[in-house]
Amino acid sequence: MEDNQNDKKYIIEIKSGLYVSIDKFGNVYTFTKNIEKATKTSHLDSAMGIAERCYGTVKEYRMKHEILEVVE
């Protein structure tokens, strides 16, 4: 299955293992070491603007799914 451009998500990394988290109103930036709590956006331009303001870099976020065998 080919990746759809609209399905891509981006996060902002400040330094190795430190990510930007934005409040629900979009006006307060905090930082987290938990990548699951990092703000994810599908808008690259928006992510680039935030990264510039926070001196970070934009990273593509991909969630990995693992298929396990069901044992009955």
C-alpha cells in the first residue's frame, strides 16, 4: 500500500528525544520527552513555522503497527 500524502503526520523535535506539545488552543508551546504526547500535524507548512519559532526540526511521524498471531 502506497503512502497517501494526506496521511502523513509531522512532529517537531527540539533536540534528540525532546518534542513540542501545543495546547488545544494552539497558543502555548510546551515540551515533552514522550513522543506520544507530541503534537502531530498533517500540515507541513504549519510544522515548519512552529519548528522555526522553537529552533527545532520537522520530523515525519509514522506509527508502526504490529500484527500478532491470535492463539486459541
